[in-house]
Amino acid sequence: MTIFWKVAGFLFPREWGREPLFSFQKRERSEGTANSHAVVFTFDRTFPLNNDNDRFQSIISIGHHWKPPVSNAADNKYAMPDYTHLNLDFFYHSKNVKRLKPELLLTYKIGNGDRPENPNFTINKVDMFQLNLLINYNF
């Protein structure tokens, strides 16, 4: 289990990798905010399949993200409210096709805290479920 604490102000390209000094979750929205904080718990487990030729990997992460008020445009550029973020990430590793790594990512964001009764602060930001099927191939 890995626990990270993040303070906004660290600039990084979204989803280009993981910086071990700060928390990171896939489909997270941290850019454009100041004075934001997050706590993320991550659990990574790999299971061998059929005589160790193939492996199944699961990564489960849950995080709580505290953002500035959505009405404060200087600190919260994209008006992202506080949220709890749950990711379930599944990978299949095969020794026969080493460069191919299919992935199934399930993301659920739950809106927290007070926010105005305006759908612009909710739609495609919080209270949403997203399912991604990715076919990763490394050249």
C-alpha cells in the first residue's frame, strides 16, 4: 500500500507518469488549482496465470481531493469541486506478446462538499462513472 500527500503547485503533464513525491490517479484533475490537497491510497497486486506465462495485475486506488471553492477562479481555474476518486485498473501481461498490454480502467468520482446548484460544477467533473478499455502496445 502506498500513501501520498500532494500540495498543488507542482507542474506536470497530466497522466504522463507518476511522480513519487506527489499523489497521482488516472483521470485526476489537478491542473489549474492552487491550495489543493489530496490523500491517495494505492494497492497493487499481481496474480500469476497458467504456469507463470501470463500475469493479471490489479491496481486499486482511492483518493480524497480537497479543492478551493468553485467560485474562486484565481485558485480553481476549472471550477473543480472537492471529490473522492476511486480507480480500479486491470492489466493482462503475456510472455507470448510482450509488447501488448491490454488494460481495463474503471473510474468513479463522488462530489463532496458544498457547491452551487449549477450543473456546470457537476457534469463531466464529479458524480460520474467512466469505463476505459485500452490496448497499450509499446514499440
